[in-house]
Amino acid sequence: MSDAERSIDDAPDGSTDEFEPIQVFPEAEEMDLRPGADNCYKCSTCDTNCPVAAVDDEFPGPKFQGPEQWRLKRQDDRDVDESVMKCSNCMRCDSACPSSVPLSQMHNTARGEYVDERMSKRSREYLRNRMLANYRRLAPLASTFPRTANAVMGLSITRWIGEKLLGVTSEREFPEFATETFREWWETRGGNAASKKRAREARAKRGGDADDAEKRIAYFHGCYANYNTPEVAKALVRVYEHFGYEVLVPDQRCSGTPMFANGMLDDARRAAETNVAELAAAIEDGADVVASCSSCSMSIRQEYPELFDFADTETVAETTWDAVEYLRVHEDLEAELAGTSVDDEFDSFAYHAPCHSRNQGLNGQTIEVMSAIDGVDVHDVGDSCSGISGTYGWKAENYETSMKIGEEMFEHMADADAEAGLTECPTCSMQMEHGTGYEITHTLEVLEAALVETGTDE
Ligand code: SF4
Ligand code: SF4
């Protein structure tokens, strides 16, 4: 469990003070006040829950990466061990620890220190990692000429060059860019003014207060739903408007997830500062924040308050929700779905709960919600990690490990014999498709199919 999730009553020292981010690996002369780090009683639960340690004998595991390394460092002022770069940032150890040791925060801080102090800024690894972590900077260029970009990226020579020059695996196909981004669609559709009107009409139709200003959400769509899968983002807008919510789409940058995973903490800090300021302004305007990507919501809810202390970081973390979770809490979603159905071609799914959903306590919600739709059959493919963990499985040296981790999920998906895969994480979706050939959809798309009349909104 993360500090962000933890109630103040659960604070290790029983204090009721709000959590303050503290440097995990301090300067030699500083006293480390990191709360919780000394709580490790070496039970090794984190190690047995680590998917990388399970298949890679050389990876020392989260107990070493976190509390043990911290203790060594405190005694001897040692450098951070390079094996921290083999951690995929799945955060399963963080959830598994029974003693509230802030493993994820320790790993993120250690990775940042390793990259800052020990990784050559001219190395191929650094350039590759920086590029993968900053996908958001490359995507607008590819999106300007999506057909050309897709054609070039689809060539086997491009993949070969990517592996030889940069160390990006040639085994995976690059995801395609949409011909129209979500934000382009949103602007063409009329932006917030159009959403406000639609939400007002929906509230009146549902017999509610047409002027209810409470029903307002700010959508954090992240990079992938904007540039690659705008259909997921459109589904979110339509489903929320169906319930009478006015949607705001604030300016935003990458959530920072791939930056944390690659130790690019300065990049993550810049992105987070913009996101916190923009989302705080929307909250001030009466909105709650929702995200369609499980890694984006986790980053804002957990990693921002663990690592940054900008004004409003805590407020934004506390006001951010997973998009389906929000509807389950604020609406009677299951009653709304009762009696609905979806196309026959679209009614049998193999569902994978992403690690970052589990970390937010959301595993189980999709199965429950989907079972309320008539005729929909959802097979939970178990609690294993998909193995891709964002940029981790895109690195040539991690590809085999990534596929080994994913084996259990692939087998369960094959056994499910469903018509499509279902998940809420874009990179888990890539791994599911890559390992099984299943077409993958997002839970919000199924909700849209069940709740929203087709053809009413292009
Ligand atoms: S699970 Fe927690 S208490 Fe157990 S070894 Fe890992 S860090 Fe220590
Ligand atoms: S975040 Fe995942 S890969 Fe990294 S140490 Fe923890 S369990 Fe292992």
C-alpha cells in the first residue's frame, strides 16, 4: 500500500501529520527520516510477489532494491546498485508489503539517483530510455502525418534499425497513430460548450436538475488515448455525458509514468507540475478528475504525492479517480446497466486487471460491472502481471523476460476462448495482443456500447 492511499491513522509512528515527501537516499551527512523504511522485517513477501524476480535469477528483488540497499547506503554511502534499472515499476511489491514499507517511492528515488549520477548521458541506454520516457514529445510529430508515420513504423527495416541503433526490441509492432487525435475530435465537436449542452439535456431527460453544476469532471486522457486510441477517450466522454456530466478537457502533459520507470525524475517533475496546476484549476472550478488509463490515475494519486510537493499535489491526488471507479461510487452503474446488452460479436471477453489497477484496489470492479450487462461473459485471466510494464518490455534486453512473465496470462487468455481481450492499461493491451493475437478493448468502450445510442455523436 502506498503512502498516498494510506489513512493518517495507519502512519507507522501513529502520527496524524500529513505525509511530507522526504529524500530516500539522503546526502551522507544528512539524517534519513524516511518514515516506514525501517519497518521492513524481512518477510520477503515483496520478493515472492515480484514478477521480474520470479523469472530473472539475476534480479535481486524489491527487498534488496528498497530497505536493504537503503540500509547499506546509510552505513557506507554506497552508490545505488544498477539492478534498480531492471525493476519494471509494476508496483506489485508496494501493494504486497504487509508493513507499509514505501517500496515504490524508494525504487523511484533510487532510479532517479542512478540515472543522474551513474548513467552516461551519451550512452545508447540513456538515449533510448529518454526517448521511450518522452513518447509524448514524439507523438505530436507522428500525429501530424499519421499515415506516413504508421507506414514507416510498420516497416521491418525500421524495427531492425530501432533495435540495432537504440535497443528497442524489433519483436513488437509499433502502435499505430490515429488519423484524428482525441483533442482534435473534441475541438471539432465543440469542446466544453458542446459537452455542457449535452450534459444539461441528459440531466433533463433523466429527470434530474438540468442546472446541476455538481456534475462536472475533468478528463485526464493521457498520451495514448489522445494519439493512438481516441475511441477510448470518446467512449469516456459519451458515457459520462449519458449520466449528465459536463466534461472538461484541461491542458495536460504525460502523467509521468514512463519517466518514473526510467529514472527521468526531472522530466517527470516538469510534466507533473503542469498537470497538477491544470487539474487543480479544474477542481477549483468544481470538477473531479477522472482518468481512463490505470497507470495515469495511479501516477497522479500515488507517485505525485510520494515524490513532489507542488502546491495542490495532495488535493489533486485526493480528487482523482479511475473512470469506472468514479461511476461506481457516484452513480448506480449496475442498475443503469441492468437490461442493457451489446452486439453478439462483442460480448465475450478475457479480462486482465493491470497491476496499476490492483495497486489502487480496483481489481474485481470490471468483472462486477460487466456482469450487469445482459449476455456479456467475462473471464478473469488471473492475477499475474502482463509483463510489459510500460516501456520495460520495449527494451531489447528485457523482451524475453517480459514474455516469460506474460506466459501465465497468455495461457489463461487462450483457455478463456473469448472473442476479445479486455483491460484498462494501454501497454497491457499491447502485450495481450502481442502474446495471444486477441483484439483488445477497453472497459469504457463496452460501457459505451451498452449505454449510448449509436449514431448520435460523430
Ligand atoms: S514485504 Fe515489506 S516487510 Fe516484507 S521484506 Fe518486503 S519490504 Fe520488508
Ligand atoms: S516494482 Fe515490480 S518489478 Fe519492481 S521490484 Fe517491485 S514487484 Fe519487482
